[in-house]
Amino acid sequence: MEITAKELAQLLSGTIEGNPDAAATTLSRIENGKSSSLCFYANPKYEKYVYSNPAGLLIVRNDFQPSRPIPGTTLIRVEDPYSAVATVLDFVSSKRKQFRRYRGPRCRVRLSAKLGKKVYVGDFSYIGRKAVVGDCTKIYEQVFIGDGTTIGKNCIIYPGVKIYPGMKIGNNVILHSGVVIGSDGFGFAPQPDGTYRKIEHTGDVIIEDDVEIGANTTVDKSQIGTTIIRKGVKIDNLVQVAHNVEIGENTVCCAQTGIAGSAHIGKQCILGGQSGINGHIFVKDGTKVGPKAGLVSEPKKEGMSFYGNPALEYNLYMRSYAIFRRQGKEGLK
């Protein structure tokens, strides 16, 4: 990789302060900045590294004013350094991607399967009967794609992903290693003799465009109907999405979140790490659930924040916590 300040400013619609011909050949964290590095600075607590480890190119916010000179560093001023870094990483990643048709000699693709242009299939992967894979999708090694499954264009399916038969995956979807799409939900009917009878799951999973799902996450298929992950949803590692769940557009689910069956999550919600969502409730748009919080009932309105287990509205939780803490201290005397 090599990029000049001029090229970077054009890519980010930024302004240059310094040498427009200055170039960087590597991306580095600001703590490890050096003359050949492209770094970014946004969090004030890292300002000391701007001067102690001066980078060749440094992306900063438009209003940043150095407290002292930074010799040898060219600044690229932008409105939002975080968004700028995302753009740079997309640019670098696109340069590295090679969209070429390839089938590993040890993969198996059924004759009735349909593969688009420039599809990559790694060794030991299996694509079932009547499955469809869109253009420029990359299927890494040891992936299982069941019969009748549909996968869109420009997807990345990392090693070890398992997609059950009949699932539907949209365009620009990323599934990280160990993801399982379409396993049976946890459904059993108690019997008079104390045993449990399995309830068959006959539905499917639909994952819409621009979704990313982290490693070892499971999305269960529905008993009847469809489990749906809407457009733009981002799901972290080790998340459980149960049968008949619907997750709304651009919602974020952090690691180890558990969503019980038939819960409906609205748009642009944030579910913190290890949070739990009760089954059969509707979580309104914009809801924020804190880490380890257990949401057992429906929010009254959009945009509310919840903490604790069972979860309480944020302001109520903070008042309650003050009481818990005071009583805890008294008990330790």
C-alpha cells in the first residue's frame, strides 16, 4: 500500500496541511506512528502520541489545534476521523480483494447449483442442489451450503460457516467463521410423563442486504414462517437469535446477546454485550439495552435506555442503584 496526502484528501474530501506529496506505506495505530505511517487522531486522551510518535500522514478533525509543532507530519483535516478511517480501510481492502472465478479441487458443487460470475469456492466446501450463489461472492474453505439456499452478490462466507437448506442470504453479507444459519429453534412440548417432544421447525431464515454476523453466532429458523434479519444489521460474535425473531434495520447486537423466540427488535436499536431479550415482546425503534441487562417487558416508547436485570429505565435504574449501593455499604459495617 502506498498513498499520498493528495490522494487521501481527495478520497476523504479533506484538506491538507503540510506536504501534499507526502506518502504513507502502512497503516498504524497512533501509539505506533512513524514516518512511513498513516494514522488517525480523534480521542483527546491519545494526543500525547501525536507529538511523541509523529506519523507521516495524520487524519485529524477539522477543529484540531496542535499545542506544539509536529515536525515531519502532514495533517489531513476531515469532519469525522472515525468515518474517514472506515473509508480508508474500505479503500485498502478493495485493493486487496481479487474477484476471480475459482473452484478448489477438493470442493463439491452439485450440478443443479447455479454460481454467478467470479465466484470463489474453497477446498472442502459443499454447495447443495439447486443452491444459487451471486456474482463475486467468496466462499472460503469448509463451508456448507444446503440445498435450495440462495446467496446474493458480493458476499463473504468465511471458513466453517454452515447454512442449512432453504435459507435466503442477501447481497453484501458477511458471515464470519462458525456462523450457523437455519438450525432448529429450542422448541419442545412437555409430555404428561415428564419427557419433552421435539417441535419440528419448518420455516426459514431471511438475511437482508448489508448484514454482518460475527463468529460463532447462531440464527435459528422459525417453527412456522420466517426468522428475519433486516438490512444493515450488525451482529457481534457469540450471539443467539432464536426462532421467529425479527431484527429491524441497522440494529446492533453486541457479543453474547441472547434474543428469545418470537421477539421483535425494532430499527436502530443497540443491544449491549451479554444482554437478554425476553420472548414474544416488541422492542421499539431506537431502544438501547445496556450490558448484562435483561429486558423482560416491552418499552413504553421509542428511544428508551435500559440497565440492570431485570432491566429498568435508565434514570430509574440509577436512582435504584444509589439505594443498593448505600445499603450495601451499611451491610459491610
